[in-house]
Amino acid sequence: MKHTCIAILATSALLLPARAEEGADKPKPDPAKVFAKMDTNADGTLSKDEFMSLPKRQKDPVKGAKKFTKLDTDANGSLTLDEYKAGFKKPKDGDKDAKSGGSSEE
């Protein structure tokens, strides 16, 4: 029994790094496709309600609302594709405010 447990633990330890690498190769979602999916009325913009429709944002609506406000750079109450894509840009070195994945995002 003792040897079986050790064998299972050793095998598990060998498989963990492989699983971590699998996630690293996962492609990022296309911001335009995500945007189009959320744009339920197909008007070319995302209202706050459309933006907040993702389960991730419903889980933490305060964080989602802050993200919407941050992305809505012209403060007109809706997001254009360009504003939305800005949330997907990778941070530059030393730019702690820029975040990638606006919608893995988030």
C-alpha cells in the first residue's frame, strides 16, 4: 500500500508541469469575436448591460463596472471595438496599469 501511494504521488508530480505548460499554449481569444458575441443588439457598440452580461462580470459586478468605466475613454456610456480592444493590449515594461486580456477578460 505504501509503495502504491508513493508511485501515485511520483507520477502526479511528473504530470503537473506538463499540465501547466498546456495552459501556456492556449491561444488568447480574439477581441473582435468576443466583442461581437457580447454585442447582442448588433449596433457596433457595447452598452454597460451587454458588457456586464459575462458570468465573470456578474460574479464581481463592482470590478466589472470599474473595468467598463476605465475602457469607456470617451465616457459616452458605451464601448466601441477600439475601446474594448484597448483592454486586450499587453502591458509595456513598467506600465502597471495596462493589463492583458481585458476579457479573459475579464
